[in-house]
Amino acid sequence: MSKRDDLIAKYAADLKDKCGVNPDMDLLTKVTVGLGPSIYNADAATVSGSDEKELATVKNNFLVKKLGLKDSADLDKAIDSVIETYGRSNRNKYRAVIYYLLTKHFKKESVYK
């Protein structure tokens, strides 16, 4: 198994165990591949749920630019909801898991087809 496959398996386990979500492995793989080499960098691979700057990056670079959503308070609410689902006290919130949950939340799976 490749290092990327190992990470995808880890993300799938987080989705099941911490978020109570049975992941669509095809979509999870595409979201992970879309993150490129950042998944191998410990700092870039995770999202700090309490860092406003980090959350703004998720909103602007992923929700607005990648998914094509309009900037609004709904985006902030969705990010907050996903962080809550993942567990605020959970130290390692993987970017791929957050992006997967946001993609599902906004029903934007078509971006990855």
C-alpha cells in the first residue's frame, strides 16, 4: 500500500469513528488527491478549529475557489458545524476529512467527478 493509501485509510477511520459517517471512498480519494502534497506535511495536513486565519483559508481557498460557493455567513456556519461534528476537542482534524464533510454538506460532489 502506498503512503497516500495509508492516509486515505486513516481519514476513512476518522470519518467513521469520530464523525459517525460512512465515507464514500471514491469521493474521499478524490478529495485527498486534490490536496496534493500537502497531505504529507504535518502542519498543512491538519486544520486548527480555533484559528480564525486557518478557518478563513478553508473558506476562501476551498469553499469559494474550489467548490465555487458565494462567500456568506452560511459558509462560516457550515465550517463550524463540521468542526463540531469532528469534535472540537479532537487535536488532529485532518484537512481531507474537513474538506470531505464540507463537500458532502454543500452537495458539491460533482466538483470531483
